[in-house]
Amino acid sequence: MSEPHRILLVEDEELNRMLVKAVLARATVAAVRDAELVDAATLAAARECLADSDFDLILLDINLPDGNGLNLARELAATGEPRPPVVAVTASVLPQDQKAALEAGCDDFLDKPYAAADLVATIARHLRSD
């Protein structure tokens, strides 16, 4: 049996973190339901998590108390090293916001509020079974 996938959730709002945990716990896709979710409420905490552990996916809020999440996406893309897929999750739904996220190195974009099924489908699309 393979190790469960690890997802880093970078989200400053506790209610949103709780919602993601609840959605994952009820997911019908086993890889999503069984994934280990690690959460970080700030960019600084996210950087610490990434320095200490490997992740299979990053769910990245854009507007965080200590900066713009796209800065983290740019940092990860700039290393040139293999990195997990990054999904921007934000209430900013303008086309230029989505374009900016993709240009910063995000692999996908999910706008808030999202349906639970959309979150699960997005996560499942980026988690690869080995």
C-alpha cells in the first residue's frame, strides 16, 4: 500500500481551512479522502512547511496576512527544481487574476466560493497515483 498523498493548504481563514478538511474527509475519490492535509495560515508558515517536508500538492490562497501567495508560487517556480502542483484558491475571480496566478507559476486556479465537488475534482486532477 502506498503512502497517502500530502497536501499543503495555505489559507489564513480558519473557517476555510475547516471547510477544506471536511470536504476532503467526505470525498468519494480515495486519493483525496486519504490525503494528509497540513495547513499553514501564513506565507512564513508555508515556507517552513515546505522546507521541512515534501508535498504532492499545494492549495494556495492569494491574499494572506503576510503577503501575496503568488510570491510563493514565483519562488517555487524560480528554483527550477521539481515542485508539487500549485493551485491558486482565491476570491479574486477576474480574468486578469487567473492570468496572473498562472504566470506566477500556479498550475491551476479555483475561485471562492467553490463547490465541494469542484475542489475534490481539482485536487484529484493534480494528485498522481504512482
